[in-house]
Amino acid sequence: MMTASDLTQPTASHHLNILEDEGLLKDKRKEKWIFYSLANPKILSAISKILSMRLPSFRLRISLKIRWVR
């Protein structure tokens, strides 16, 4: 994720924690890994609808798995 977003690990972690605190993400911890997922799958649908209204040719295709080592 850091390579794709050009963020440092602390910055990405900070932003993920904010999204989790706001209820947009949830995490699942397994050993030293943290797996983030959307708290509600309808979030992607809402984002897609908003963006398609602003950008008619926009089509949302996201496949993202985040593995975080702490």
C-alpha cells in the first residue's frame, strides 16, 4: 500500500487508524499482521455512485488487501 500511495508506513498507519475510528474500516489481527477491510461493503457502492455522477466515464474497480506489520 505504501508503494502504491507513496506514503510512509507511519503516515499510512495514521490514516488507516482515522478511518477505523470513524467506523469506515475494521481490522482483524492475526499474529503480527493487521488486515483492514471496509466496515460496510455499501461504502464502495456509495463512492462509485458519487464519482460516476461527477465523472460519467468513471467505473470503480478496486481490489485491495492491506497487510500491516507492527
